Amino acid sequence: MNGNHRGPKGEGPRIDATLKPIFLRPKMVERLYGISRKYLNTMRHRKEGPPYWKVGGRIYYEAKDVELWIRSKGRKIIPEPWLIEADNLNKKEAKKGE
């Protein structure tokens, strides 16, 4: 279902709950993408970094914005080895359950 679907009697668009954005704190951006918090901070102050949200004094990045920003810099997104290993373990567990 896309965001243009109207609710009953024209109540407005329905929001697909499966399309929730994923927000990351700078520490998670660092762990997942290898971009240091210091570099993110510098880019944020220069207004050259990925879009961010500031809520209660804390910085949040939407994962898709970080990935788009990385790609715009001509970089490929390569998952960390531990992410690949976790994915492999999940696949092994799924096969055991079959």
C-alpha cells in the first residue's frame, strides 16, 4: 500500500506502518558505516553532512539519508564483517527450523 491510498470516506492518506524510518545515533552510524562521530560532527557544523534531527539535545540520523549521503560522495556501502556473519547465522538458524 502506498502513501497515496485514501482512508475511508476521504479521511486522508493511510500511513503504511511497515515503512517506518530507522533513526540512528552518531555512535551507531560510526559502528555500522565506519564514519567517525568526530567527522559527522564536523560535517554537521559545516552543513555538509547527512540530514539530521535534533531531539532533546540528541542528534539522530535517518539510515536512508546516511546511505544516500555516502553514495553521493562516490563511496560504496560495504557492511561490516560482523553484520555479514550475523546474517549468515540467521540463515543457518532458519534452515535448521525447516
